[in-house]
Amino acid sequence: MGRDKRAAAGQCTKTVTPMDPPLRVLHLEDARLSFDSEAVRLELRDNGKGFVADSANRGGIGLIGMKERVEQIGATLAVTSEPHAGTTITAVSPYQEPVAT
């Protein structure tokens, strides 16, 4: 891929069709991977039962683990959800300057 994605004009978006049959994701509605001159963005949206964000982990580590992993690469994670309204998870990873060797 020798092309520098940061130099690409505009924005490129690829919509990924959910797998058939789904792999441990029962209600995936949309998955988008896009990039522009500033960052790479992954957005996952489902039409599942949703949840109240403040009580999301209830002893689990799923959302905490996702947040820790994106922070390790300098990215951000946003989770929005409401009961009976599905969930959207967005991870954004800004481009970083290469480290001189």
C-alpha cells in the first residue's frame, strides 16, 4: 500500500456488510471503517436492546477492555446507548508522526 493515506483528498468510507452467519454479534446493523487526512475511524452500530451507560459493565470487562486497548494506541472510544435503542461504538485513531530510527 505504499500510498500515504493522509495525503488522500477527501474522505474514503468502506461499509462492511455483516457476516452471514454473524460471528458472535447478533444485532449488528452497520459497520464503517473510514479515514481522512487526520484519523482512521471505526463505527459499529447495532439494533440490540441497548443499556444505560452508567451501569454498562456490571462486573464485566468488555467496555473497559475496549477503552484500554484504544487508549494504548492513542485513540479515543465513544459508546452511546439507550435501553431499547441499540448501541453505537466509535473508535478514532489520529495519525501519529513516525518515530525516527
